[in-house]
Amino acid sequence: MTTKPTAIDAYLARTAAIQSKLEALQALADDHFDHNPNAIDWSHVGDLGRVEAGLDELLVIFE
């Protein structure tokens, strides 16, 4: 017999997954997103602009 997960079980699992991804993103940010700070060019700035826009879009969900 299999049991279905409850909504709270699924919610907590997703919360944990999001937290893990946020920690990975923070680690990347702490390491300049794996880029050499002396070799940054405008393409890197554009990439971070896309990341920032995506984060803004996500934050709107919780407003």
C-alpha cells in the first residue's frame, strides 16, 4: 500500500529544495559566479541582469 504525501509534506520538501538552491546561489555569488573578477566583461553584467530580473519576478509572487 502506498500513501499519498500531504500538502504540508510536499510544501516542506519544496521549501527545503528552494533553501538548498538559495544556498548554492549564495555560494556562487560569494565566488563571483565562478568568474575571474579581473576578466569581467559586459556579457557577465548582462547575465547578472537576467538573474536579477528573474529574482525580482520570483519575489513578486510573495508580495
